[in-house]
Amino acid sequence: MAFRWTMHGDGRGLAPGEVVKPNERLSWPRTIGIGAQHVIAMFGATFVFPLVMGLDPNIAVMMSGVATILFLLITQGKVPSYLGTSASFVGGVVAVRAAFGGDTPAADKVVTGAILVAGLVLALCGVAIHVLGVQIIHRIFPPVVTGAVVMLIGFGLAYVVADVYWPQDPWIALITMIATFVFIVLFRGFLGRIGVLLGLIFGFVVSWLADKVFGNITAYNAGTGKIDTHPRVSFQAVADADLFGLPHFNMPPSFHVSAVLVVLPAVIALIAENVGHVKAVGQMTGADVDPQMGKAIIADGVGTAVATAVGGSPTTTYAENIGVMAATRVYSTAAYYVAAVIAILFGLSPKFGALVAATPGGVLGGVTVILYGMIGLLGAKIWVENRVDFADPVNMVPIGAGIILAIGPVTHQITGDFSLAGIALGTIVVLAGYHLLRAIAGRRAKEVTGGEIGLERDPAV
């Protein structure tokens, strides 16, 4: 394997119809430039989602680079992909924080411990897929189930926007949301792909200007958990942070069974996400990537476990970077190694991390209302692309029930100190309910068919 790439042509460019394959590269200056594009493409979501989950964005960016290198090594350089922060765990993390003390270092360790275990489970699923074949995924997680899980992960977070972020500064949240709408739709190409990041930056600047013009705001303060008067933007932590240095690793993680069970449903979404992204890469490169599918999922699980072991965020393969490959026709894994190294260097600036962490709650409200909605609608996209039939009650009944349980969010007490709620409860109902009803419907169909045959063969009738 490893760090040897064949120069594509003269290393300067591509002729019409040509592509740079994973085991090829352009000249190093051009490869570094493309690697930098990959960093910019992944950057918005990779630091926004840690903020939403209450985790350190500096560590998240750094560990995304480490996870990407692990991914490339495990897949033997055959699947060019970048591993950024996953959004699939957001709902579970919110629920875990509510049960374990909110935004505290102790709760951080419970969150990262739960996600670490989920990462190991994901890796084990990858082993099973590698041994049994990719078809096992479609049997356990057919499109109707996968789409439902993705949808309830997104829509199940609606209460976070309504109860946590939006109340911190409703007008800034509204302005940020509208600006993000415009950026995503107005801009084309690369700027359109980072529309959410542009919206966040715009909201940040507007919040700072609002402090200068209108003064402090009296509203819910996520830092104190109370309504008080405070500035929308504070740069004190930025001023106090060092320009260079290691981020504050929050370890070791702590492990609680109840927290693990709450975040485990995200594993389903990650499997579906990885399969879709790896297949997309295969279509673009013209390579048969099915033999690498299990390895890719193993790599994502390992990346998530390693990242969260030091207080980082869960990882997943990134569609944003697939878009960069489609635009440049450069699928070289060398560019991804470059991107990974750049991300690790970003993580070595605590001042940068403090600046990201200073993002106002109202701005996060305007951004997350879009992000959560988009995640939910990706579930609907899976249904549409796979022509899921909702006239069939086997599909409609458990899916509808599971989504409502997640959106509620509904809490079901199991024992005195353990309950299932929201996304976790909804996922269990979707998965178990679908397979139960499918088994009942299949048995009933056999009985009806058998009965009809019996009547035809009975001469007395």
C-alpha cells in the first residue's frame, strides 16, 4: 500500500475525459492545493456539529485528520474519502446531556464514552459486512427502515432548536436562517456547498454588530441556564487562548449503559451513509468498491472510537468532499493525506478553537433549524429513490409511529433509573416494528395462499 502514487501524465492537468485515479497524483503543489480544497469543503460541518453537540471543535477538526488517515490505511487507499464530524449522533447527545448534567466536563465524558462504544459497534458491523457480504445490510436495514431512521434523527431534533438555541436570540436566529437560505440557493459550486458556513459567519458578524449598536441582550443564557443580561459575542476566551498548543483533551471517557443505548441508533444511519458514499465514489472512479464496503465501515467505526477516546466527535465519510472530487475529477488519496495533515495542524491552535466556541446561541439556532431539517429530508430522499410503497401498512404503520415518538420526544420509562426516549425509542419501534409486521404479513400471505389451494383441491367444494 501506501505512500506511493504514480504521477498522472505530466502532473499539471487532465485531458478531457481523464481522471486522476486513487493511486495517482498530480504534482505536489497541485496536490496540496486540492488537499486544501478538501479541508475547506469539510470544515463547515466538521466544526458546526461539535458546537451543536457541546464538544470541542478544535479537537474535532484535529481528530478528523487522524480519522481520515486511519480510513485510508484500513481501506488500503482504494476508497478516497474524508472523515468529518457526523451529525447522526446529535439527537442522542442532546438526550444524554439532559440526563447527565448538561454542558459539563463530566457529561462530556459520558457523551464521548457512549459514542466510543457506538464506534466499536459500527466497526463490528463492518467486520460482519466484510465477511457476510454487503447484501446483509439490505436485509436488516431495507430502504424504508434506513430512510425512517435518518428522518427521525433530523426531525427528532426540532425541540433542540425550539427550546435551546432559538430562545437565546430569536431575531438573530431568524436573520441567520434567512441569510443561510439565500447563500445556499444563490451561490453555485463551491460557495453553494459551504452556504451553511457562510450563514454562520454572517450571523456571527451580525451578532457582534448588534452588541455594538443595541448593547447586551436579556434572554436565556445557555452558559448559566438562566435568563440574564449578557453580550451576544464574547472574545475573552479567544484573547486568553494560546495561538499554538495542544487542544484540551477531555479523557478518559466514562461509560454508562443507558447513554450507550440512547446513541446506538445512529449506527444504522452511519452504515447507510457509508454505503451510499462509498458507492458514489465507486461510480465516479469506475471501480468495484463492494469488496471495500466492510472495510470502509470498519474504518469509520475505528475513526469514531479513536476520536472520541480523547474527547473528539464521531466521524463519517463526507459528501462535501465527494463533491470536490466530482468537480476536480481528482480522486487521488494523496490529496486526502494532505487534507488530513492540514486539519491536524488546524487543531494545534487553541485560539482558533476558542473563536469557534464563541459562536452565539442565536446563530446556532438559525443554522441548526436548516441542518436538522435537511437531515430529516434526506430520509425522504432515500424513500423516493427506492420507491418505497407507503400504501403498504407494513411500511406505513411502524415508520409513522417511530417518527412521532422521536419528534415528541416521547419518553418511555423501562425501570426506575432507565428510560428510552425520542430518537432511541423511535428507532427501536421502526426497526422492530417493521420486521415484526413483515413476518406477520408474510405468514398471513402463506396461510391465505395455502387456504386457496386447499379449496381448489377439495372436490367437496
